[in-house]
Amino acid sequence: MYDYSAYTIEELARDDYFRHAILNPDRESAAFWQSWAAASPDQRDRYEKARMIVIALEQRYHTQLSQEEVAHRVGQLVGRLDELEDAPRPAKPAFLHYWWRAAAVLVAALGFALWSYRHDWKPLRSGEPGAQAASRTLSRNNNTPHIQTLMLSDSSIVTLFPGSALQFPETFSGDSRKVTLTGDAFFEVAHDGKPFLVYAGETVTRVWGTRFRVTALPGDKQVKVSVKSGKVSVHRVEEFNLPKTTDTQPIPGVMLTMHEQVVFDRTNHLLEKAHLTDLGVVAQGTDLREQVFVDAPVTEVFKELESIYGIKIRFDERLLGECRIITSFRGETLVERINSICQAIGAHYEPTMGGIVISGDGCGI
């Protein structure tokens, strides 16, 4: 095999064998480049930067570029990488500078400010007119053929499958966090001192910070709860009451941990526990999608996240359009991706009405 040890980032990104291994890997090429990158930290750095450039070009143009055009585009991107690495680092925020990690974000920013936000949702109000905002109940119906993602006020994430609906409070309050599902959804529950409860059909699922799926389609004879990680308990709704600290009797129900499932039979009202044999049930394809951005406007990154996850992300496009970043994501959740970007540009996010609002006070210059 050819000796690539002296190749620069630009030479790697232009090399046909390297490009083929990144875009259309086979066992031999993947093994060769993994071994090559592991030989030294310097080669790992060159490999990751060249890989990001190759993927960024493919994502941006989607067509076969000529050799001359590839060389031109690669040269441009390598030049921007050099400029960004030589630029003074922002005073804030502190972030890692490892190219092969999702949080490895370099920023070239020109302004980002606090901005006002007005939503166009029409929430369902519960209780008497004039009720406090915390008591408002929102409803999201996914009538599209694609998944939709919601971020709840505690930063929990709900992936709503087509034909499903979720009712949830604008802001969680009281001694628990309650939502009502009709249909099929995947939950990633944020850790909180208050129990998270999912009411679905004739069942209640109580959660202790975990990732799981609830399927309760109208007309189906079964309700299914499948756990990817963590721990939940599933109960018949007529038997469930949130226990008080003084209670000593356990609540009737079934406890589930990783890769376990319970099936509730709506005919005989029985809960049956089993091992989850089809792990595809709890697989999240959205998190497996790799995203690579090289010298891209942060607005482009947010729009791509919107497209992949089916979630509304609101921001000031005029101001953020001048913020450019370099980042790579592989396997991270939506919250992890949003956190990385906000950390890099000195911003913060807020869950609002099931979507996300991005705000901040500058990009560190």
C-alpha cells in the first residue's frame, strides 16, 4: 500500500483512495485508514480534518465534481481551517479542540445578540379563563409521513411517529411531569427530581430518566412499552396513584430495564413482560445521522437539525447568518448537538411550546 505518512490534509482530501474509503468504504479500505489514523496523534488529526472536508463537499454538492473542482474546493476549505486555527480564541466559552469529537467546534463569528420571540402556536387552555401559563396544555398532532421531535420544558425529547399525538403542559409544575400519548412515540427523559408519567390508553408508564418507546395506537389490541436504557414501571391506569413518601405498599405494575418490553392486552387487561428481541424497535435513526459542517453558517446547521429531527428551532437568522462554524456530529442526541453548538457560540437554548429558541449575547468577539 502507498505510503501516506507525509500527506498533508489537502493531499489526503484530494486523494481518490482516501475519498473512496470515506464515501464508499469497504472492509479493506476502512481497516487501512483506521490503522493509519491510529499510528500517531498527528495522523489522527490530519485524517479527521480531511474526512470532514470530504464529507462536507459531498453533503454540499451531492454531485460528482471534476478533479479540478475538487482540488479548488479542498484548497478553499483547508485555507479556512488554517485561518480559524490561527485566529485568537474567544474568551468564552471553553470548549474542547479535538476534531474527532462532536464538541470540537471552531467558530468564526461576526455577531449574535438577544432577540425577541413570538410564537404562532394556539395552545389548549385547561381550567378557567385566565389560568396561569404553567397550567396550559399544548397538543401536537403529527399528521405528516415523517417523524416530528418535541422538546418539553424540562429538556426531555419526544420523537412523535406519524399519525400520533401528544398532549403536554407548556411548563411542568406540581409534583410530577405528566404527558398523554395517543399513538407511537420514543421518549428521552431528562433527569429531574419529579417523576415523569406517560399516560397512553389504559396504561401509565412511570419513568426514572431513561430512553423508551410507547406504542398505543387507537384500534390496536395491545399497548407496548419498550425500554432502550434506564428503568420504567408500567401500570394499569385504574390502579395507579402517585405514591406519597409515607406510603409503604408498592403500586401494582411491571418494572422494566434495558431491552425489556411489556405488552398490555386491551381485551383481558393483562400486563405481560418479555425480553425485547427486535432492538430496531428502540433504535433512533436520527441520532445515527452524521453531520459535518466546514465553515458553514450556524443558521445552516440549525436548519439541517430541523430537517433531520422534525423540530422547530427559532433564531434570529439575520444576526446568526454571520456566525460560521466547523463541527462534526456522529451518534449524539439532539440535546447534545444543540448544547455543543450553543457552547461554541456563547448562546443558550430554551424549550418553548415543544420547539427550541436559541438566544445569547455574542460570539466571543
